[in-house]
Amino acid sequence: MDKSKEEIIERAYELGEKYEQERTGCAQTAIAGIFDAIGVKNDDVFKSASGLADGLGLSGNGTCGALIGGAMVIGYMFGRERKDFKDMLKPMKSYLLAKKLHDAFLDEYGTCRCHDLQYSLMGRTFNLLDKNEFQEAIEFGMIRHCSKVVGTAAKLSTMIILEEWEEIKTRV
């Protein structure tokens, strides 16, 4: 029996949240949640997200890794291939879908920057490269907070992907 669109979206949320709680690495856990929910396997996309956690390299100063992970999956699904590299308009679909994800994430959280998310969710930020602050973050419940953000990014990304697949089917 095929899963409904809503079941797939909910599964992406649940898996993203679960993976972040158990394994951390918000960009990778978002990608894994989305891929597993929609039945896609690509270790290269997953591996390429290794350095993107906590706003890029645990800096806190970049875009939320979960949001970037979702955008990476959208790019993988709808982006420009190397054979079309000269075509400047070819990636437009992935640009528009990634912007849609960005806007939905911004509507949900008011920011895309990791440290700003930390502050709004927990009232402070953490330097995860510092051993003591890393431990404080764990004790403070950062994983619990971030896992919900990962779940949300996975859910929003999956909604966008499934909507685009439906639109493509109706055009064929």
C-alpha cells in the first residue's frame, strides 16, 4: 500500500527529529530524514553535508545546517547537472524551490542563522567547539531543541519536493 503525501511528510519530520536526537549533525540528519521518507539513497549528498552542522563547521555563524540539508536535497532532486553547466537558467527551478524552503523556514522561526535560532529557542548561544560549552549545550537540552528544527526542515523540504513531483506528473 502506498503511503499518502501526509504520511511521507510526517515520516520525514519524525526521522529528522529522531536522527538528530540519536546521531546529531543537523544537515546530515535532515538529509537522512528526507531521503529515508521519500525512498532516495545518495551517500554523496549525505557525506557532502558533514561539515555543515551548527551554522557551518560548528561556528554558529551561518545558516542552520538543517535548512541547508533540505536545500541540498532539493538541489539534488531538481538542480542543474554538470552537462548543463553552461546554461545559466537551468538551475532556476532549484533556486525557486530553495527560496520557497527558505521563506517557509523563516516564517516558522523568524531567522535562518544558527546562533539566532539558538538564542530564540534557548535564550543563549553555545560555542560547540569549546568542550565546556559543548557539555553545557547537552545539559541545556540543545539536542531536544535542534531535533525539532531538523524535523521541521525535513518536513518543509519534503512538502516542497512532493508538491513539485505532483506538478511534474500533471504536466506529463
